[in-house]
Amino acid sequence: MAGKSSIMWFRKGLRLHDNPALLDACKDAAHVYPVVGVNRYSFLLESLRDLDASLRARGSRLLVLRGTPEQVLPRVAAEWGATRLCLEADTEPYARARDAAVRQSLEAAGVEVAASISHTLYDTEMLVARNGGRPPLTMQARPRGAGGQGPAGSFTKLVDKVGDPPPPAPDPPAALPPPAEGMPSADPAVTGVPTLAEVGFTEEPTTPFKGGETEALARLEASFADPKWVAGFQKPETDPSAFDRPATTVLSPYLKFGCLSPRLFHSRLLAVYRAQKKHSEPPVSLRGQLLWREFFYTVGAHTPNFNRMAGNPVCRQIDWDANEEFLAAWREARTGFPWIDAIMTQLREWGWMHHLARHSVACFLTRGDLYVSWERGMEVFEELLIDQDHYLNAANWMWLSASAFFSQYFRVYSPISFGKKYDPEGRFIRRFLPVLKDMPAKYIYEPWTAPLEVQRKAGCLVGKDYPRPIVDHAVASKACIARMAAAYRAGSAAATAATGEGADGAAGPSGSSPAPKAKGRGGKAKEAVASAAGKAAKAVAGAAGAAGKKAAGTAAGSKRQRTLKESLGLQGGKEAAS
């Protein structure tokens, strides 16, 4: 076995700690070729450079191959005499198709392909099997009178039954088998980590977060420096406006790229919980954030068309508008609502924002104000987030648009009062929208209400230096709620026609609570809802031209904002550890 060669294919899992696939590749091997495909993210390139440095410290190096895996890997396996390809399992649809093609071609050439589970806490196939062959569709069990668990049960109940995930794998040996010398495809001149220019970027990155395992472990240690903070962490209690020092761990990008092992994170949390007399619990705890991630990976990997509305069995079918003007204003941070625009600016500059900030802008785009499809918002996040994760991104957008997992569509984030309660002076807005830096705090969340002389003194004329609101929130939110009610009732009617059973009182399509019942049951009630939706939609169209008027801070009353702490649907921060 002395001359055996293996290929370690890095895709995610860009780390040395808790990397069972790397250990597998090193087993009985004289030569290991660590390879990876090129991606366009600066964060990823930093992670690759950090991984290369770690490998070099152990006598190896990273080989970044150019080309498609299906074409390149069979060729280099033959050149290097490799008999084994080791990789970390990936359950995303694209990855599944890619890996199946690579496996087929390599196994036909006599190369063994070995996949290890380490990107998630558990093997999601095992979880689904233990749940009777279906993924759970709720995070936590709820009393039957509150909508029940749904036929597939709850995820936390399943995890409690399965027990703790496997511990992290041992660290790799201090000396790794190096690539063999004299192999053309392993020549350092053609296998180095690419530059941003090489992958097509001309602009410099602006995110303050540096990629790589080294940074991930340092950030993990910094987070665990205060065990009481770790034990008492409750995601909904954190501040979405904090930017000098974010109120959460900001470990989500490192989990996404595999610079940090979720199993290491989880094991460290359990150690803290055992040492503390009291600690928070899922779904709001730090462990809860990892379980949200696991939950959405499990549901997403076993649901067809999970990242779209059509053909997605857990997603409600809603008649979203195709309003390109609204979408562009939201994406480009020119909605005229400073809280929303500041968050979208932070997204573009940093590639990250707090989970409650994500909730604000997602609700605003979809069911809160603009009634644009969650799929369009998901695409923007997919482009700009450094922690964009296929299943988490889709699940969160379905959740916040009340398309799946959460059905209380009438609970709307105010684009005015929600941010104000965390940051009444508007520091966050002043940081990311410098055009408003001199606006008095009284008006900074609603600059269109400032007297003209105040606007002049602040150096910001609304309608010239900063846009007017594109909708009147008080009117738009009511229109959206009416249309959501109509869509929910249409879905209920369709389900009744298909099954012969009513949907009221049963779990929704995602196992979430049913939509609130409207008064009346017959055709007149449906006509009333449809009529209200139509009238409200017309009012929105009229309001767009008169949006300079003062919009109400909480369109449907302050009670809507209570759901942040009181409703499970808005607890937990589902962009894991963001």
C-alpha cells in the first residue's frame, strides 16, 4: 500500500479540524492531492489561501484545478494513479447531480469514491429514516389546539430521540502525505489559489469579515470567552442595529463554507451548558441556531423544488406581483424607508446583516409592503450574502413571506418603528446612509415628515437627495394582508376540493399553524376578502404617488411587533448563527 495515491476533493469543508474525509484520504496513502473548484467569492478565496497555508504547514499544499469536476477529476486521477477520491457529502441539488456524474466516471475507471458526513450535525438521510421516511415540518412540537405538529412531527422531538450528534473527528496528522513531484496537473504554476481578477472581478471586496479556518476558530474562541453570554444567548433579544460589534457570533459564513465544523461548535456548546447552572434552550439558544440550520437542511434535502414556489409541496401558492420597479428599489436601497435602505446597503457592502434585519427587509419586500415574490428576494440574497446557504436561504424566504413554516401573515414588521426601538438615535442609518447623517433623530426613520427647513439644514432634501417612500406603509401593509388572506383561502379551497376535507384547524402545508379564521364560511365571505384585497391594492397604487404623506409607524398596531418574542414563528434566528 506504500505507493497508494488519494485525491481529497475540497468543496465545502474548507478546514483541517473535524474533516473525516481528509483523514480517510490520508489512510495508507503515500500521496494525497488536495483539490478544489474555483468560486467567485472573495471570502472563499481567502478561505482557500488559509487552507493552503495550513496544508503547507503539514508538508502538503492545495491544488486548485481549473475546469469542470466531471472532466478534470477523471483526467487527473489517471495521471496521478489515484485509487480513491474522498469528499465531504453535499446534499444540495446541484452538488448531488455533479457528484453522481463524477462518481459514475471514476468508478468506471476503478477509482473508489468515499463520502463523509461533516457539513451537518447529523446524516439527514438517517434523520428522515428515523422519522418514518418523511422530514419533520415544524421545529418544535405545538399543542394540537395551536395547529398541531403536522403529520411529520417536530424536529426537536426527533433530535431528542436520536441523541447528540457524533463528536468531531480527530485532527489530521502533523505531516500529511504530499502530492508527488513531476506531475504536470499538480504543477504549482497552474494549481495556485486564483486571484479575484482571475475569476472575473475588477472591484475590491468591502466585507469586513475575513474568510478561512484560522479566522473561524479565532471568532469561535472570542465568542466562547464569556461562558455566561454563551449560556444565556437568546437570538430574538439581540440587536439588529449593532454594527461596531455585531450582537451575534457572525459564524454563519464560516459554517457555510465549512471553515468551522458544526460538530465542533455543538460540542463546545454542550461543554458550556454542562458547566452552567442555567442556559437558554432551542429554538432561541446558540444550540438552537445550529438546530435551525439542521432542520432546514433536512427538510430542504428531502423536498423537491425547495427553492421555488412551483412544484414545492411545502410552499403555499401565492399570486405575487411581478413589479420590477419595486424590486429594483428594494435591491438598490432606494425605497425611501431609511431602516430598509440602510440594511440593504449593509448587505451590499458587508455581505452580511443580522437575522432580524433580514426579517425586516424580507417581510417588506413580500407580504409586508411590496408584495413581490420571495423567490426574487432570495435571488438577491444569493448574489450578495457571504453566508448564502441554498436550503437556509430558501427556507428563510418562505418563512418570512408566510409561504411555509409560518402562517401568521398578518404580523408585519414595521419599516419605521421596528428599527427605532433598538436604535432611536439612528446610528445604524447614519453609518450606512451617510446622506442622512445630519438628520435629527426625530425624523431619521421618517425623513419625509421633516419640515423643509430641517431637511435643508440636514443637507438632505427628500425627493432630491434621498427618495420619497415608494409606498404608504399604512395602506400597503393592509393591502398585502388582505391579499394574503385571499391567497390562504384560495389554497384552503383548493385543498378541500382535492381531498374532500377542510384545511381549517389542521396544520398548514408546512406543518405550521393554520391561517386565522375569518368571519363567515361561505361564498360571501370569500367575495368580501377578494373585494377587500382589490380595494386595498388600488389604494396602494394611489398611495405610491402620494407617499410623501406621513406613514403610520405600525400599520396594524403595536401588537404586531410583539410576535418577535411571543411567537415561535419569529423566534430563533433561522440563518444559523448569523
